[in-house]
Amino acid sequence: ASEPDQMVQRGRYLAQIAGCNDCHTPGYMESAGAVDEKLWLTGDTVGWHGPWGTTYPPNLRLVAQMLTEDQWVIHARTPRRPPMPWFAVRDMTDSDVRSIYQYLRHAGPAGEPAPAALDPGVEPPEPVFRAPPPPPAEKGG
């Protein structure tokens, strides 16, 4: 197999084992991964709500179409609001981050952009996963 094909296959594998599909593919987590690959990484309208506000998993297949590979590496490693574990991507090798990009580009554009994030204090529409509120601050004494 050629190097580009190997990168695409590695990117596909990483998207599966790194948990990318759990949030960025509609219904993936709830169905234990039984989602047609044509829907993988197309974002989701289920929000993640917590003290940071509400975030929605972006459609990575559309995002990758707008970026060069070098821009993707920077974008993928940029700190994000919860629940995105951006620090896990930060710790991936450059080759792994680039392989994910190659898989996304190979898969091609599909789906719609995810909803925009909501600021703290703005009540999101359902469906939404809710993080527990932080514990109350202890009073000194």
C-alpha cells in the first residue's frame, strides 16, 4: 500500500480507538459504534452543558476541508472547551494528527455544521448531556 493509503487507514484506526467518534459521530456512543462509516465524524447536535456553557462536537469532515494539513495540526492541538480532551491530541505524534487529517479528507465532506457553542448561563435546547455542577465552595471558619 502507498504511504497516503497507510496514513488514511491509520487515521481511521485512530479515530476509532481515540474516542473521536464517541462525540463527533451522531449515535456512535449510544450504539456501541454501530453507525455507518459514512456518518463518522460529521458532528452532532447533542450539546455538552456545564459551567463552561454548552459545546457541540463539530463536524470534523467539514472542518478538515477548510484547512491545510499544517493548519489542521495547529487547529487540532488548540485548547478547547470541555468535554474535548484537546490535551490528548496535543500529546499525539505529528504523524498521528496528520493521519487523522488524511482520513477526514479521504472521507470527504458530509453533513451539516454543528450548532454554535453557547455561553455560560444560556440554557441549551435538548438533547444535552449535563455535567454536574461544581461542588459549593467551603466557607472558611
